[in-house]
Amino acid sequence: MMLITCPTTRARVLVSLDAVRSVTNHPDAIAVRVSCPVCGEVHVHRTGRRLEEARRSAALEIAVRRAQTPTSA
């Protein structure tokens, strides 16, 4: 069983492993194609430690840029 979030409806759904269509191993993440029972489409969900680290560092860069930008009063 896997818990996925449908990007179309934003619903969190518990799906069985029978819904998994393919698994692809990338250098920074694992991509899992899953048939969504809510909307009927096939969605790609990426997961992995390096992917999460990249997302955190990108969010940190955005926060630093916002903090450095002067605001008018």
C-alpha cells in the first residue's frame, strides 16, 4: 500500500501496489508511475533522499533571497 496525493484533486489516497505501473531509478530519486483511483489518470511520484535535500536547499535559497530584498514602508 502507498499513500499518494493526486495532483489533480489534491486528495490523499491509499492505493495498492497493483496500481503501480512502473518504477524508474534516477541518480537523484526514484520515480513511481501510479494509476490514480480518484481521477483515473497515471501520475508520476518522485521520492528519495537527494530529491528532498534538493527541495530543501531550493526553498532555503528562495527564503534567503526574500530576506535580502529590501521592502518599502
